[in-house]
Amino acid sequence: MNSSATMQLPFQPMLSDEPIQIIRMGGFFNEPSLLPHRHSFYMLYWTTAGTGLHLIGFREYEMLPGRVFFLQQNQVHQVVTYPEDGYMVLFNQMYFQAFLKHNQQMEQTGLFDYFNRSPFVDLDETMMHTFSYIVNMLKEETAKVYNMPLNQHYLSILLLYAGKQHLQSNHFTENSVQADLMRKLKILIEANYKKERFAPFYSEILGLPTRKLNEYAMSNMGIMVQDMVAMRRLAESEALLASTDSSFKTIAYELGFGDSSHLWTFFKKYKGISPSDFRQKYKQINENAQTDKGCI
């Protein structure tokens, strides 16, 4: 059985052929899109004036002056209301992988962690000035003849500053043995969550007893490995239910539940409502959403 559920999600490509783009929020959209969607690229949202409302994985976050969001490739989100002004920095996978190549400790850590419930950082006044300077330099360079090394340099500085301040603000330990282990675990879960939902699969690959891996997960994440996998499956379930017309059976197959009854039980356990009630909640939004060609 071949499922096309994932492909039915609204999917936004880069707005031009350039691998990195800087866009001002102020006045760019006629109206925000209310339809949850994915991107083929990564993004930084930086609010400089006014407030807005951002949903990432169907969780609400305020867009406040000085607040920077990082959005993963393929991560489901929607901006319900845009702030008065700010910057959106769009960049492709090549740029992000180049950043991680020289900063491996940042992968699936802090701001760049798919499991992170605080996917933003609030810049202090000093960092606001630094961000403003670097973004403007990056904007100037992207308007010139394409210069990948320099553009990559400026983008990496932005990501490093945002990532390190997020770690400091949330009191994360950046280089401990456990932090590195959790980073590797999250990468494994992201690659295997649809098929492998039990801890022994991950503990065997990481070379640890399952009990010890669960202890580390509880210490660092507050939940055990199986629940980490469940949270990732839940996020994908929400996305497919809200943004596709796929049957419960198709979604269950797509996410490795076997049949719709298992999906139903799982969703009700972790979300507190049934899949049909969740889908109905977003049905009117999806029907009324007016997608804009430039919507991101």
C-alpha cells in the first residue's frame, strides 16, 4: 500500500532560485495564511516591531519584539497574525548542513531541536544590535553577485548567536556526555519514528542498556524514550489530520500504527481528544484559508 498523505500537505518551496533570502515582514503579505503548511527550507523569524501569533506544530507562540524563531525544514507551522515588522531569513538545506558540519554539537540541540517546546529565543538589547548589523550585512550581500562563502559566514554567525543564547537562557548543558547522547537519540528518532517506537531499538544502536538510556531521557527530557517517539508521531498525526483529507486508515498506515483503531487510541491518550474531533477543529480553517503565492 502506497500512502500519499504526506504529499498532500501544503508545501512551500523557496520563493526564488537563490539559496538564501532575506524578506521584511512589514507589508509583505496582504493577509496571513491560516492553513498549516510545510517548507522545503529552513527559516529564522525575527520580530522587530509589534506582535503576532505563530503556531508551530499546532502550539501557540507569541511573536514579540526581539524574539527569534527557528523553523525546521518540513516542520508544520502557520502564522495566524504577523507582527508590524521584522525579518524572515530563508535558507536551503545546503546552508544548514554546512553550519552543522562545523558545529555538530548544535544539531538537535536547544533552538535547533525538533523536540524543543521553546523553539524561540528572546534577544537582549546588545544581541538585538548585533543581529540587526549581521542581518543588514547579509541582506546587502544577497543583493549582490552570489557569494556563498560570505553568505554562509554571516548566516552561521546568526545561527550561532541565536543557538548559544537559547542554551544560556534555558540552562542547557551544551557539551556534556548526556547532551551528546540525547542529540544522537533525537537524530535516530527523527529518522525512524514511523517504524520503530520502542526503546530497545535505539539503545542497541547507541550501545547502552535500555534502562540507562531511559534514565538519561528522563533526566534530560522529562520523559522516557518511548514517549519521545510518541511525541514525534503525535506531531505528524496532527499535521496529517489537520492538513489532508486522508482517511484515518491511510494516516495510520503512514505512521506505522497498523490500523485506524490503534491511531485512535494513541491520539486520544496523548491529545485528549479523538482524531475526528481534532480534524473537525481545523476543517473550517482549511476550507476558508486563502493561500497566497508568496505565503510563507
